[in-house]
Amino acid sequence: MKRFGLFLIAAALGFGACTPNNVKDAKEWQQHFVKHKLEGCFMVFDNGQGTFRVYNIERAKERFTPAGAFEPFLSITGLQTGAISDTNMITAGEPFRQAFRNSSLPAFQEVARTIGKDTLQRWMDTVGFGNHKISRVDTFWLDNSLQISPDEMLGFTKQLYFNQLPYQRRAQELTAGLMIMEQTDKYIFAWKAGEGKSGSKRIGWMTGWIEENRHPSFFVLNFETEDPAAELKSLGMELTRNILISEGFYKGEK
């Protein structure tokens, strides 16, 4: 069983159980969360340097419902098993590529039912995705049975980018391509958002990478609020962009 957590792997390899020497605490990012009265964490892994900047390391090790951030896993497994023939396949009334961009719940529920519970369980066990627990086949990533930590999510995203997951290369490359939302002459910005619930708390996710000069840096955002009116996707995008901008991204200089 594979364990995707990058920070925890670093600790296990002897970098130090509390403060591995490749992890730096980014306390200044707290201002972005305080502004909106949010509890959360943010991680950035610079692949070239092999270093992390992390705000709220303890939360980064906690597991939460992945909600829409699980959709890359469903996509890659669907492509691997044939439940999704290609990204133009019509799923719940629209091309899968568009369903992915829109985070269409009916489309992903259809994909999950087509893959089937037993097959999904085998792939989650093989990959070691979070706690790999399934309740109902078309709701388990939403109902708090499946949970994953931000640390583990970052590791999964990194291995997807580098075709290091135990899937066919085609399935990984197509899924990674679906995550690319912006592409300019200076950067490629790829991400997937998620919105879930845990009791009275609403859980938000953003996971992906930003690539400049063929140099990828991977990020994950996880946060929570009890405000029923909060626009989680907009908040997630604002926090992610503002933190990445503060780190010098989007200029094509990384």
C-alpha cells in the first residue's frame, strides 16, 4: 500500500520528526486565512529544490472528506478501467472534459457506478488513497467515509503529474491534462477544487500545480468555515492565487 504524504515521508526518512530540514513554516500566510475568518492550511512543494513551505503543519496531517478534490482519482480510474473511453465521452449529458471542468456531480456519480464498488475499492487499496473507505458507491467521497489529508493529497497530485501512479500512462496523462485550467506563455496553472461538509463545517479544497519554464511546484489548500453563505470555490481561488503571487509565481521567472 502506497502512502502519498510528502511531509510525513520526509520525516520518516530522518529529516526530523517535528521540523524536517526541507520544510519551512510559512507563518506569514496566516493573514490570508484571518482575512476571511477561516481555519486552514496551505502547502507548496518546489520540485526542483525539493523543499516545502507550509502553513499549519498539524492540519496538513489531518484527514478530511475530499469532495470534488477526489474527482481526479475517479477520472484516472475511469479511464484505466474503460468506464470513461476518452475525455470527449458524453457523461450525464455533457462531454466528460466539460463535466470535469464544471465538477458535475451527476457525471462523477455515473462514472463511479460504472466502475463499480469492488473495482473502486481495489484501486483505492492499491493506490493507498487516504483511508480508502467506501460507503455507497456514488456518495462515499462526499459523506465523510472517505477521508484524506492535505499532505496525502499533495503527494497524489505530484505522482499524477509525473506518471508515477500504478495506472497506464494514457490514463494519467489525460487526467493531468484535464486539470490544466490556465495556460499562458509564462505559466501553466492546473487545479481541482472541492467543497464538502462535516457536521456544521464546510470544507474547501484546491490542489494542483503551477509550472514555469518546465519547473512544476505543487500546492494544496484545505480550509473550513461555518458560514453557509461563503463561496468556497471563490475563496479557495483567492487564497491560492494570493499566496502563490506572494511567492513570486505567475511571472514566468521560476
